[in-house]
Amino acid sequence: MCRSIKTLRPPALPEEATEDDIRAAALQYVRKVSGFHHPAAHNREVFERAVDEVAEATARLLDGLEVRGAHSGVRRPAREPQPDAV
């Protein structure tokens, strides 16, 4: 477990996770799995693509979660689709 990745859903995070929160968690995950804090130039593209894909999967997960209990089953509003990075 990456200790620096924080839980991004209520009640652990009282407000909705921002794109920056999601991207930071994705970056920490890819760093941990790859073993690279900053990839070499020849690995940069695949590293950044992995961060983007993990961030997208994380956003989909958070969008689909139904949090019950303290927030009475409040669902997160769906995010607007983001254009592909160039």
C-alpha cells in the first residue's frame, strides 16, 4: 500500500476529490509500481500514459461509488469527460 495515497471518498475526504487529488494519487501509484520517481526520457511517455489511465479509472470508480451512512447514500455527480491530452 502506498502510504502517501489518501482515501478520496467521503467521509475520509469531506468534499469531492478534485482532479488534482485524483492525479496526485495516480502519480503516487505509478511511481510505487514502476519504482521510478522520475522516469528516464525513454520511459516518460509510457509513465505519463499510465498516470493518465490510472487517474481516469480512479475518477470512474469515485463517480460510481455510492457512499452510505454518514452521507445518506449521496452519490457523486458524474464528471464531464476530459479531452485527450496532446
